[in-house]
Amino acid sequence: MRRKLVAGNWKMQGTLTQNAALLDAVRSGMAAMNSVDCAVCVPFPYLAQAQQKLSGSNVKWGAQDVHQLDKGAYTGEVSASMLHDFGCSYVIVGHSERRAIYGENSQLVAEKFLMAHLAGLTPILCVGESLQQRESGVTEKVVAEQLDALIQLGGVQALRSAVVAYEPVWAIGTGKTATSAQAQAVHAFIRQRVASQDSQIASGLCILYGGSVKANNAAELFAMPDIDGGLIGGASLVAEEFLAICRAGVPS
């Protein structure tokens, strides 16, 4: 049985003072929740703080992006080996905001994924469609193309120790949420797509839902057979809300 994973994506939010209270509360609240995995993906400047606050706990930490190369003259960029130095377990790649705002295509995202994997990190590969694409009936086509770019570059084996996050772009930060049935349908499609290459990898693949997950809808979403947790945005900045979502992932 796959363990649930709840990963917070702080985006470009936080201060040292705010973070300290949030990290302390999450660490304390998660202490008794050993049957669900938990992580926070923080802005680069706060990785040292996350490492200091969370070391020795059952809460992992990670980053929100990574460069596709390991080192070089790339001013402002951060490599996977640097993230590893700070004890990161996870890194998000291909978030819809990176794709839409910074023009990252699926080839670049796949390169970042593989570099993270090579450095010993667990990449969280984000896939998902816009509202226009959903209304045009091409959700599966879009998700397949995003997933296939990685499989073509690194092989299906690259997904053996990785996470995929389905994030319908129209449900991020909008207050809209895919119904549990809508989310489950795409999660099942992702698993079936991977299974067509390797059924064993597919059955073990952790697939998160990332689209306005809240404490009041997490349990229903997480009860779906192919939804293995959530990639949490705004709600991860409120300790009580984030911990309630984590509790929804505890096996009943």
C-alpha cells in the first residue's frame, strides 16, 4: 500500500520570523503522525533555516526549482548538488507557474528532473492542463505529452523513486478545485500511462493532487484510489490547516 505524502509549496512567501513559528508548529504537530509523509518546499534563502528547524524530525524539506546543469557560469541559479548540501529530500520541477511565467517546456523540465534524481533528490514532477485545455477536451493529451517528455529522455525507470503531482492549472490559487472524481480520473490516467511501460513502477508511483487542497476537502480527495496525497500551496503557510491536511492522509 502506498503511503500518503503531503508536500507544502511555500512559493515566494515567508520571513525568518514567520518561518520559525510555522516550522516549529509543523514539526510539533507531525511528531505523532508517523504513518504519513510530510515535506515543505521552501524558497532558496530559507533552506538553512528549514534544515536547522526540521533536522531529526519526521518532516522533510526541499526546494521549488533546480537548474538542469550541475555547475557553471549561470548567475542566479541553484544546482541539485547545492540542494543536497542543505539536506533537501525533494525538489519541485515543472510547476505550472514555472511553465507559464518563465516559459519552461517539458524538455527542460525533464532535464531538471533527471539532474535532481542524479543528485539523490526525489523530484516532484508537476503536470496539468489549463482551463482552456480542459474545456477543449485535451486534458489527457496535455498530461501525456508532459509525462512522455520525461520517459523519452530518462526512461520509465526515472519514475521508480519519484513523485508526480497533477495540478490542474485552473484550480491553483483560484479557490476552484477539481471534484474528487475529476482528479481521480486524471490520476488513474497517469498511472495507466506509466503502467503501459512498467506496471510495477506504476503501482508504486506516488501521485499527488495539487489544486487548492484544503482541510475540508483533503479527506475526500485522499480517499480516491489513485490519489496519494497533495502538493499544497497557500494552505501550507497556515500550520493548523496544513496539519489538518496531513491528518487526512493518516490511514483509517
